[in-house]
Amino acid sequence: MLGSVRYEVLPAKATEDKVLAHVPRDVVVTVTASPVKGLEPTLALTERLAAHGYRVVPHVPARLLRDHAHLVEVVARLRAAGVDDVFVPAGDADPPAGTYEGALPVLRHLTELGRPFGQVGITGYPESHPLIDDDVTIQAMWDKRAHATYIVSNLCFDSRVLAAWVARVRRRAVTLPVHIGVAGPVERTKLLAMATKIGVGESTRFLAKHASWFARLAAPGGYTPERLLTRSAAALTAPSAAVAGLHLFTFNQLAGTERWRRAMLTRLGG
């Protein structure tokens, strides 16, 4: 799994330079989208990184799209940049920027547009969503499966919960490959600095929604990615799990994330 990774980054001012300095071209880079700043920073960074030769996967949250015409514009812009992979979550914009409340209508419209992207990702929730019942999130994956090609699991810090969720998805006959969402190695001071830089309003919203994430990531000795992966290894490497690789939430700490990945590959003989 460490040989097939995706690095999730936030479209901040210094992100492009950090990617160029620390991320190999064979690592997929995914770019988040901000409910406060909108899609433009995501699209612009995607275009620049693609021009540098990276395989870039922009997040296109449904609730940041104004309407179908806006979706068509975004598709054309991304295709012109050579993008062939998009991640389509519902998004956190409240209220929505336009007519889309959730991801499924956007996915259907992409299918109606002739499937302009070879790869389309959707979200999975190993740990309970704060606003949506677990059965609904599993059902949503079933409803979206005809329009998507893979699933990215949201952050999870419990190996047992993660293993049980993958098994449950497969029992429901959802066969899309899964990229397991894992927080990379995080320095607490840098994590808090990142939370501050993304903006006061957005930072407050992010912290309120993900307070438990920050508590676990910031606790001394409270979390290491290798501990989670070691405990989950048997379940995640089973052929029936159909795990395609890791989706590392870097929190823009790219130097440390890549250094950690290389050290782990060396330790494991990869």
C-alpha cells in the first residue's frame, strides 16, 4: 500500500512549492476544496501541478457547484489541463453555492456528459458521519457505484473500525476499489499553524467538525500511521478487501510525509 499512495493537500499559498520540493512525480496529488474560498484555488493549483507533470486529482464538491452549466465549465477546464481523475464529495458548504445538495446528481450528470474522466472517486465513512446515519452512507455508496470507479475512506484512527467497515462495504456487494484514508505523520505545532492559516472562519468550522481528529493527532504518542497500518494490515491486504492503496492526509506537511513513507519502504524492504 505504501507503494501506491495519494497525498492530499490544501490549496494554500506555499503548496505548489512544497509539492515540487518534496513529492515524487509518481505520487498522486489530490487537492481539497474550501467551502469558504470556493473552487477557484483548487482548479488553479490543479492546473499548475498538472503542468509540472503530476497526476492531480481535484476535489469537486457538489455543494460548491452553482449549477449544471458550472459543472460543464469545470469539466472543460480540467480536461484542458489533462486531468483524468476527479474526487466528488458532497462537500461542507452550508448553504450550498447552487442547486446541488449532494454528490449523486453531479455523478449522474458526469455520466450524462459521456464520462469525461476515466477515474471518479467517492467518499466512504469508516467512522460515523456527524450528520448522516451509517446505513445511509453505505447505501449512498451503492447508489453511486455505477457512476464512480473508486472509494476514498475518510480519516479513521481505529484499526478495528476500519477493518469492520471494509468488510461491511464488501458484504453489501459494493466492489469498487478502496483507497484507505490515513493521517500522515503530523507535527503538532505545524498542525495548529495550518489550522490557523486556512482562515479564521474556516478554521473554526474545521475544528468544530473534526475536534476528535485534532485531539488524537495532537496528543503526545496518541497516533502514528505505522501503528494503525500494522494493526490493520491483515484485514486491508486480504484480496477480498480490494484495497488499492493509501490516501494520506498530509495537512500540507509534505516533507515529513514523504520522509516517513521512504523510511517505511526501506524498513519493509520495498
